[in-house]
Amino acid sequence: MKVILLTDVIKLGNRHEIKELKDGYANMLISRGLAELATPQTIARLSAIQEKVSKQKEQENKIFSELITKVNNKVITLKEKTNEKGHLFFAVPKKDISQAIKNITGLEIDENHIIIPKPIKEIGSHQIKIKKGDKEGECTIIVDKV
């Protein structure tokens, strides 16, 4: 029996894949809402969904490439509160870096794509990477006293 997986199923497959399964296992997945029967209508709907998802991913990659070109080798300055020795009261969160990048480029970046080698806890210059898939860029964060 052919089914379309509605969610990722461990050791079977990923969402939106068509699988040929034994009837009992397929019925169990269908009854639990993890799969649906693969009919010509559902297969057509699936291909439309896959096309939409691929266009969306293509658009996201284009936006991320644009972001990389705008941010690569740039210097971003952040103002943070410090003690008298120049140490920050807390590490600079990725949220603040993301907001600073948005202010410069006008494009939003997911915090998960920002890679900080070690927590930024002191004033000075720090290198960070921005990475998504095989696309990667670097920029410098300068932390100053408020």
C-alpha cells in the first residue's frame, strides 16, 4: 500500500515522502495521523506542496546570499554596560547581534545562523561567522562601553 508521510517517522522516512508499506503498518500509520493514503489527488497535492516549498527555499537562499554580501567583512559596533575593568556584566546575546545586523542590512537573520566561537564578555573586537548550509560570511563585532 502506498502512503504519504505527514510527519517524519523514525527509521522510515521524512515528511512528504511516498512509501510502499505493508497494509498493516500503513493502516497503523494512517490511524495515528502520521500518514495518508497515496491517491492520485493526494499525490497531485503533494507535488504542489513540494513545488511551493522548493520556491520558498530558493527565495530564502537568495535573501541569505544578499545578507552575506552586505555583512561580509563589515564592522558592527555594539554599546554594552561594563564594569571598571572592561568586562561585560553578561555575554552579548545573539539576539543583539541579530538586531545590529538587521539595522545595517535591513534584512532579518535567524539567531541560529550566527556562530560565535566563544562568548563575547569583554570590550574589544570579536570575529563572528554567519553560516547557512554551504554559504558563509564573517564580520567583526566591536563592543564599546556605554
